[in-house]
Amino acid sequence: MKEHEIKVGVIGWGTVGSGVVKILVNQDQYMMKPGSFSIKLGKIADLDITTPRDTAVDPSLLTTRVSEIIEDREIDIVVETIGGLNPATDFIRSALKAGKHVVTANKAVLALYSKELFKIAKENKVRIGFEASVGGCIPIIRSLREGLVSNRIQAIYGIVNGTSNYILSEMTDKGMDFSEALKEAQERGYAEADPSSDIEGIDAANKIAILTSLAYESDVKLDSVFVEGVTRVTQRDIQYASELGYRIKLLAIAKLVDNNKLQVRVHPTMLPERSMLASVEGVFNAIYVVGNATGSTMFYGRGAGQMPAASAVLSDIVDISKTIAANANSQLLPSPVLDNTEYSIKPVAEIETRYYIRVQVLDSPGVLAQISGILGDNSISISSVIQKERREGKTVPIVMMTHEAVEKNMQNALKEIDALSVVTPKSMLIRVETMDGEEDNLAIV
Ligand code: HSE
């Protein structure tokens, strides 16, 4: 049988792109593939083709013009690893319209344009692979689309931003402050070029938008996700959390509630120390998925870094190559459609959860009573309180954990608390997830 030779064009010779090139060039040693096809590096496009990278590449394969890849009739699969919205979105659109399969790690593009791009792919009888867009090397996209496909997904809890998880882990384990830990994450190459998308929670929001869209076959875009990053978490909060038996993680959450409503949110979250997600450290990612048939499942691995991301890109390249080798017109796993309108987004103001609050107050009589009075007036019940002896200055922190309360009541209460003359604003609020009861009422036997 004649072997198909599949050619790959790589747009973006940066961190992930170089990892992809490294595997493509050295594949004979490592890559498992069925005998019916071979995969070859066809071309690389980048604005900088002169700085040497760690894998030597035949200079005739290098170009600064993306059109040379998109218009090359011999290229079957286009890998987009430049990141960012523009011009990446246009390159992906053009490649699909030119009849190329596309593999991308670009979560920002997918969180906004997946429905449109999937449609263009379908019209042009090609596929988009995006395994690398969420969770680095973890095969979570494939798991949702294949392994868990028969489940009604009840909840997804993801640690999906390696930079934030690295920062919080360093703050927890080494007592570092936020900026010191961020600097280290950047030096290690985990953070995006602009680290604000990592630390402000946008990167995680893009990723949970993608996972939610797939899990519910709905078009859930970035603007449906409530987002709060890790920038306000202090060493103090980390320590109080630990005293209370919790760890702080940036969690991306999608939950099915009230039968057909979706809560989709990203924020620092206090998790019980004993929970599996609490023990996910450093740049590792983990995605905890609860299905109605499976119950709880957890996927764990490196969520950032050159070779983990490249591994996920290659998984799509090989998968698409199988489609091509089987029959050039068939799509073994066609793009999702995302046209399910059964679900609506539940506004964050309506969610019910437990809260941690830290309020800096004047150490004088009646202050605690004023604060607990405001909480009571807003139907919020306190489950525990910590107040330490005053060490310096005239103020002390009061830390409270609440029972389940409605978010808008909590926000009202905090506004009233911050307006008290005895309080130094702005008070800190961290949502708590105990993940209890997730398996209640499931179909598991
Ligand atoms: N900057 C991302 C992170 C890695 O920190 O997780 C790629 O998605």
C-alpha cells in the first residue's frame, strides 16, 4: 500500500512552534504512528527566521510569508502557534478556506470564534484540532469529546493556568510574596508574553469557555465567564486559609445548576486541603470532571511549557493524519457544532456558595458586632471567625468563613462593611468550594 506523505506547515516558530518542529524533525525515534502514513515538516513561517532555534531546519523550509504556507498545495495541515487574536484568527480562517486542516493552541481565538471556525471547517471538509488550547499536554478536549461523550456533565473544576498555580504554590510553600513568585514564573517561561492574561484570570477564562462549549455543545464565549484573577491574594490570605484547613487555587468552574443553567466562573477559590485539586502544585494543571454516569474523574499533567504543549499539538496532527490516510474526504471526528440552546448562563450575582472574608478593622469595642450585624441583615450566617491579638498599629484583621450565601447578598454586605468608619477598605473575599455532594443523584451504580 502506498504510504501517504502528510506535510505540515508551522506558522509561529516561538516556544510551542519550536517544540512541534523538534518532535516533527526527530519523530523517527519517538513518535508512534501506523505504517500507512508519514508526517513531514513542510514549511515554517515566522517574522524571525534568522535566530537559531534548538532544532536545525533546512533553510529552504523557512519563510517570513504566511501565504507561502496557506497557498502551498502540498501542505495538508497548518499548525498555528503564534497565539493572540490577531492576525492568528485570520490565518486560521484563510487556512481552513484554502482546504487545510488546522491545529492550534490558541485558546483566545477559540474562546471567541470557535463556532464560526468550526462551521468554516465543516464547509471546507477539514478539521480543526485544538487539544493544546486547554491543559497543555492533558488530553482533556479528546476526553470530553470521546471518553466522556455519553455523560451529562454536571461540573468541571479546572486548575488550568500554570502561571497562577505556580505563583500560588510558591506563595504557599515558600512564603513568597506575589510579585516575587510572578517574576520566577516569567523567568521559567510559563507566563504568556503579557502576564496580565494569566494573573487576571483571562487565560483560564478562555480555557473554561472552550471546555464548557464542548461539554454542553453550546456557544459559550469569553464574555459569559465571570473572571477574577489572583492579583489580590496576599500571603496573609494563604496563611489564614491554611489555618482553616484550606488551600487557595485559581479555579475555573463550570456547573450545571437548576437543570438547564450554567455557572461559568474563574476566581481564586479556597479548597479543602484534603481535596485532590488542592494538592496540584506548581505549573501542573488538573481538570476534575463530574459526569452523570462516570461520577468524578480527574485529569492531571503539565499545563504549560514547550514540550507538553507540543505533545498535544502532535496528538492532533497524528489524529488528523489518520483521517487523511483513511480517506481524504472523511472526517472521523468532525468539528463540534455548538448549536445547543438548551442552556442559559446563570449570573454570578445569583450563585450560592460559601465565603471567606478578611476585613481590616480598628481594634475597639463593638466592631465585631457591627460586622456580624451587617452579615446577619444580609441573610449571611457565619460559620467561624478568627481574630488575632494586635501586634502593631491600631488595626487587626478579622477573618470569617460563612455558610452558603447568595453572592449578591455577600457583595452588598461587603459594601456596607467597607463603608464603616472602623474598617480599612478594601476587604478581601474568596469563594469556597467544598465539592461535597457532587456525586449525589448521579446514575452511577
Ligand atoms: N500561560 C499559560 C499558563 C500556558 O500559565 O497556563 C499556556 O496555556
